Amino acid sequence: MMITLLNLIADKKGNGAVEYGLIAAVVGVSLVGGLQLLEGGLTGLLTNISTTLNPAP
């Protein structure tokens, strides 16, 4: 039983996949956060462009 536990601890297979998964998760969370920060400014910019291109009669 102890040998099996030590073998599981020493096993390094799959470490790369876990690291890539963590990197992908961090990138995804960063993208979502960044896009939420840009949302207000982008909405205002597009509204300003729309108003400028289509002036009210």
C-alpha cells in the first residue's frame, strides 16, 4: 500500500497537461475580465460614432 502511494506521488505523467490547463484557465479569466473592463468604453465609442454618422433630423 505504501509503495503504491509513493509511486503515485513520484509519477510525473500528465503534469504538462495540468500546467497547460492552468495556463488556459488564467488566459480565459484574463480575457473575460479585460473585455468586461472595455465594455463601457467601447459602448460609448460606438454610440458616439453612430450619433455622428446618423444625426437626428
